[in-house]
Amino acid sequence: MRPILNSQQIREADAFTIANEPISSVNLMERAASAFTQKFLELFASVPSVAVVCGVGNNGGDGLAIARMLQGEVGHIEVYVVGNLEKASEDFRVNYDRLGERLSPKIVVDESQIPEFDTSLIIDGMFGSGLSRPVEGVYAQVIERINASEAQVCAIDIPSGLFADKPTPSAGAVVEATHTISFQLPKLVFFMPSAASYVGSWHVVPIGLSEEFLLQQTTDKWQIELRDIHLPLKRRFDHKGTNGRVLLVAGSKGKMGAAILSAKAALRSGCGLLFAHVPCCGLDILQVAVPEAMVEVDEHTEIISEVLPEEQIDVIVIGPGIGTGKLTENALAQLLQKATAPMVMDADAINILAANTHLLSAVPPESVLTPHPGEFKRLVGDWKDDFEKLEKLKAFCKKYQLNMVLKGAYSAVCDTKGQITFNPTGNPGMATGGSGDVLTGVIGALIGQGMNPLEALRAGVYIHGLAGDLAAHAQGYRSMTASDIVAMLPQAINQLDKKC
Ligand SMILES: NC(=O)C1=CN([C@@H]2O[C@H](COP(=O)(O)OP(=O)(O)OC[C@H]3O[C@@H](n4cnc5c(N)ncnc54)[C@H](O)[C@@H]3O)[C@@H](O)[C@H]2O)[C@@H](O)CC1
Ligand SMILES: Nc1ncnc2c1ncn2[C@@H]1O[C@H](COP(=O)(O)OP(=O)(O)O)[C@@H](O)[C@H]1O
Ligand SMILES: [K+]
């Protein structure tokens, strides 16, 4: 997993690398600028004109080095330095001197000197991880002008004005980048919905910071990587009884689709036997749609009113489409009394827990909850910003000793110790009804096959997002449906199996 470190730790990583590689600070800047330039040229095939806007710290130093490296690679280049040159950092000065006559920078210290920015692209190198307070004054005016321009904006390391690891006060100006090329590690704020319009699409480039130092750092936030996913092996003598016996409790009148999507997803994710408990009205529907499932029928015609857990069930998946009526609430409460297998609780099962929080202590250990932000809010109340949302996620998981995935772009998986891992796969095309039901089935099947629930959660969100990406590639973001995600599960899982 890729650690997500705070600004202080990244500064220390820079310093450790400089002292121990060893490499001079200005050569590390050269390496960073070169890594940025290479990625930039990959992203932007032909750039007629670019303005490089620099502060006087090391982010600005990067900007100067990048401007030098882009000579001959892009069309017209303009360089601006915002701020007082007397306060410039040492490495900024070295790069200032290296610029040469042709790129002679224009200095901006007051409003009258701010250009219109009519280039096709702007590189933002005003502030990076050294930002220590909200951006105001002439810096804020430059940012406003950048944001008002038609140009695409590519930020160096982080958009200027955005704090990497804490809320940015609304008073401070922030660059609205279309792209961000960041050094070595992603910043925590990149995973936050509220920062999306500033960060744009982001990319991380290695700059050779000491791996030894990075791995020693303490953090509770990580990003899932492909190499972290280890699917359960299929062995020659496996049989359906050893490949996971999953009980799916899902559906109600008018919402049998949720049960079908979860059931298909579980079967496509390798589960051996799928028992589906559905209301009477769902029997024919499910039998026809998913012939592989064994259906047990509730006494009630339209809803789930009583669930008797089968013997030898490895995992119980409950929630998609079940509704929150009193009888279903009772059925869940009874199930919680009897169940010993871990549970995957989604959708209305979470809504029932939120309305009856005394039930939370009865949830079997090692169970997982899969709320979207609306369901999560019902469980924990509102939050004032995305950082507080993550704190609430940690506190909830620790208090109830549950694993949880808070779904959305960069779904956050949290374990019982409060460690959070963000999932990088997935796309906005997945914001369509039924996508979450698919995820529930995938996670249930992986737990059923013997993965521990936390590993199953991480692998499940990764596979689900990858299948979503493949579906978007095949169908387009706008047209893809949850069924298309199910259809792409085999390809996604095959990709992971090939990597093993
Ligand atoms: N050797 C290194 O330390 C490396 C640093 N790198 C670059 O250096 C950046 C960090 O550089 P710095 O630490 O010099 O800091 P920045 O360049 O981010 O900021 C410059 C200075 O601006 C001042 N400042 C902060 N907030 C302000 C505000 N709101 N208004 C006005 N002034 C403000 C502070 O005194 C700060 O030190 C990274 O983001 C990255 O781009 C890279 O070149 C990699 C190597
Ligand atoms: N913009 C997005 N980027 C990546 N994944 C997304 C995005 N929007 C939704 N998803 C994923 O799609 C799923 C939606 O789940 P949910 O809201 O429960 O849908 P439903 O209740 O309709 O089944 C989640 O796994 C979520 O992470
Ligand atoms: K920047």
C-alpha cells in the first residue's frame, strides 16, 4: 500500500534523502522538475504557449527549472515570479540564475503587474507543501486571474493555496487546476470530494525520495495498490462446498433487481454456493434471472420478515433492496441474535442499524458495513468537512469494532483500528443505481472464499472499481449500468489473477 504522509513528513523525507542518498537539494529539485516535465509532456502532446507562474519558494524553484526544461518542447513560454525576490529560497535563486536571457521572468509584486494569461496552458508553481496560511493579497489576485483564464492549468505538486492535509479556510484563494502532477506520494486532500475542483485529474511521479524513510513513517492513511490484492487460490480439488457458502438476504416487491445484481456479482466473484433468501414475490424472478442461486422463500409475500440462518454458512450478505419496515427490522434483529458468521451489511440493513443503534453491538465480529455517504450520515450524523468525515469514520469503526467502506469516488476502507485505505479504481459512470449492490455481492463472495473481511473489502472495492473502469471503456461513462459492471467482473478478476 502506498502511504499518505503529511506535509511535515514529506519535508522530512526531502531532508533525509538529501542527507543520506546523498544528493544536493538543488539536484533533488532538478530531479523533481525533470519528473514533472516528462509527465507533463506525456499529458499534453502539443502546447502552443505556456505561462509558468512561480512563487519564490521551492515550488517556484521547481517552476523555473521546469520552464528551462520545456524550452524547445513547447511553443512560446512566459515566466512570472510572484513575490519578493529578496525572500527567495536558495534553490530558487540557483534556478533563477540558470534561466538565461531568453526566459527572463516578469516580476509581479502588485495588481497592476498581473498579466491576462492568454496562453493555452498555465503551470502553477506558486505554493507547494510549504503553504502555511491562507493565500491573500497579490497572490490571491494572481490566483483569481488564473482561475478566470480559459487556459488549462497544471499544478506543480499541489494546487497553490490548497492545504495538503487539513481543511483549507474558505477565505484563502486556491488555484483550480485541471491537472496536478505531484511528487512521490499523493496528498491526503486529493482523495476528498471537496478538493476535486482544485486538484483536477492528478498524477504522482517518483522523484527518488528515500523508500527506507518513507516506509518508516507512521500514518493511518494509505492508498490501495494493485500489488496489495491477493485473491484466494483455486485448487485442483476444490469443490463448491469449499468455495464459500454465501447467504444473501435481499429484495422486496419492486426491488428484486438489487437481489439479482448482488447474487450475480457474488457468483461472478467465485463463490461456491449462493443461498438467496427473498420474499415470496421474488422466487420466480430470482430463479429465472440467476439459475445458479438456491432460493429460500420468506413467509411474507412482499418483504423479508424472518431469516433462519442456514447451517454452515460462511458469510451473510444482507441489505440490498430489503426496505426498512417493522417486520424486516425485527427479522434483522433476530438474525443478529443468532448469526455467528460474519455479515456484510449494506443499504437498508445499515438504515435499520442507524435507526436502532442498540443493534450495532450485536453485529458479529469481523463484519463489514458498506454505506454510501447518505447512509453513513444516518449512522454518525453530519460532518463539517471531509476531514471530519474521515475522523468520524475512524471513531465509528474503532467504537463498534467493525470494518467499513465509505463508498464514493476513492472509497475509503476503514478497519477496526481506524486505519484508512483509499481505493483508486472506479469512475463517475458508476454513479448509477445498483452499483453498490454489485459491490456487496463481490465482498460477500470474497469473504466466503476465506479472505479475512478487511482484505476482502480492499480487494472487493478494487475489483468493483476495475470492472467499472472496464465497463466505462466498453459502454461509455454515460451509458454504462450496474449490470455492465457485473458483466466486466470476469475480466477484472482475470487481470488480477494474471498479476499473481
Ligand atoms: N528539496 C526539497 O525540499 C524539494 C522541494 N520541492 C518543492 O518544494 C515545495 C515546497 O517548497 P517550500 O517549502 O519552499 O514552500 P513553498 O514553495 O510551497 O512556499 C514558499 C514559501 O511561501 C511562504 N508562504 C506560505 N504560505 C504563504 C501564503 N499564504 N502567502 C504568502 N506566502 C506564503 C512560506 O514562507 C513558504 O516557505 C514542494 O511543494 C515542491 O514543489 C521539490 O523540488 C522536491 C525537492
Ligand atoms: N464518481 C465515482 N467514482 C468512482 N466510484 C463511484 C463513483 N460514484 C459511485 N461510485 C461507486 O459506485 C457504487 C455506488 O454505490 P451506492 O451508492 O450504494 O449505489 P446503489 O445504492 O444504487 O447500489 C459505490 O461502490 C461507489 O464507490
Ligand atoms: K503549486
